[in-house]
Amino acid sequence: MAEVQDTLLGRRWVHAHEEDTENNMVFRPDGYALPPSRGRMSFLLREDGTFTDRAIGPTDRPEEATGTWKLEDDRHVVLSDKDTNVVRRRLDIQSVSDDRLILRKETWAG
């Protein structure tokens, strides 16, 4: 568990939609050479158990949400609302390395 958690922590993961497949979403660490894009979703997992989720809002400006996160059974990242502790997303990790995170697409939507 420590290896997966250490790989996930302390970095902002940016959606590399060009690399998505029918079933999976691909994320790369912030700073990875991605082609220009109109906007990209991203999230940051911190060691203190908090996260920041960034997405493009209805006015095409980035909007951020914050909350808490935890790793379950080395396969799932559970993101919960900061104030209510309601689970926002339960992300299914397909694979993770220093430069690539693959999540099951259906788990990102909710």
C-alpha cells in the first residue's frame, strides 16, 4: 500500500484526454509535456489527507473543490466532501507509476 500511496501523493495529476481509451482515463503529473488544450481537469492529493479537484466550470474558467481522500485496498481512491464527508467519487485505479495514472472512466463521473 505504501508504494501506491507514495506514487499518488504530493503531485497534481492532470487529465491527458488524448490518451484515454473507451474504458479508462489517463492522468499525467503536472509539468508533463502535454499538447495545448482548452482546459484540463486535475487533482492534487496531499499527505495530510486533503485533496483539491480542479475542473473547467460553466464559464470556461477553472473551478476548484476541496475535501478529504483515502486509499482503500491499493485499488481505490475515495474523495469525500470537506464539510459533509459525503463520498464524491470512488476512483478505481487501473495502474499507477511515476509518470502515469490510469483510472476506470466510469468512476470519475461519480
